[in-house]
Amino acid sequence: MTASLIKEIRFYFIAEVTGYDYYENGADAIVLMYEPISRTVLLLLIIFKI
């Protein structure tokens, strides 16, 4: 029997706002995620290029 070295990490969606209110020439969206076990907060700036 082998031990699994892969740990499952789940981030939960907390909030999303449009980015143009905060970054004039930057992000299209700002997303906030949370992982409760390690208490990690992830702030994503999403930019869509066409």
C-alpha cells in the first residue's frame, strides 16, 4: 500500500466585483477566494484579452 502525496485543496468563492471601478486600465474582474484549512485568502485580478 502506498501513501498518497496529493492533498486536496478547495478554495471557496467569496465575492466578485467588476475591475474597472478599481483599476482603470487593468482588471476586468476582481475575485476573492478562501481556503479554510490553511486560512488562505486568494485575490485574483482577471484580465480578458481579445
